[in-house]
Amino acid sequence: MKKVVVGGQIDKEEVRQLVEAHANGGFEVEVKSDLDAAMAVKAGQSDFYLGACNTGGGGALAMALALLGRENCVTVSMPSSVMTEEEIRAEVQAGKKAFGFTAQHKEIVIPIIMDELAKL
């Protein structure tokens, strides 16, 4: 079973609930600090990282960027913009492991990310 870890700086419980709601029983979901979450992915204890903050990239992805590298991370939304569904799906298919977004867009991006992760 694939594992998703929720990190980031805000709304972790809400993000976890959305991830579980869209996991369709195919994922284990765990909430950790952003550092512990990124370390879990790096160590192979978790497959994917999702995190929210107010900017989509700072607190949501800072530790993931530092530990996993920019090539494995993507900011799918910022306060002024959200990637299109096609762009988000393409990032998942391109092998990204960590996804950052603003808390205000979690209801938009999580269903898309989880649907595409389920196809991997």
C-alpha cells in the first residue's frame, strides 16, 4: 500500500482528512512535522508528501526541498494562482514526490493529486 505523509505548516488535520477522503482505501496517511515528513519520504518510509502553508512553497515545502531536492518537489498553488488540473497531473506523472499548496486551495488540488497518485 502506498503511503502519504502530511507535513507543511498549517491545516494538517484538514489536509489529512481530504487525503483520506480521496485515497479510496489505497493509501496509508500519516501526519508529521514538515521535517519528519520529508525525512520519511527520503528514507523510503513514505511515498509522497503533501503540505500546506500560506504561500504554497515556503512552509509547505521548505524541508522537502532541502531533503528531497527541487526535482522531486512542486508548488501546485500559490495565493495568486493554481496550476491547471492537467499541469498537476503532469507533475505527478513526471515523478514528483512532494506537493505544496496554499491552504485555501486544498479542496481543489488534493482530489486531483490523489486521483493521479492512485494511477501510479
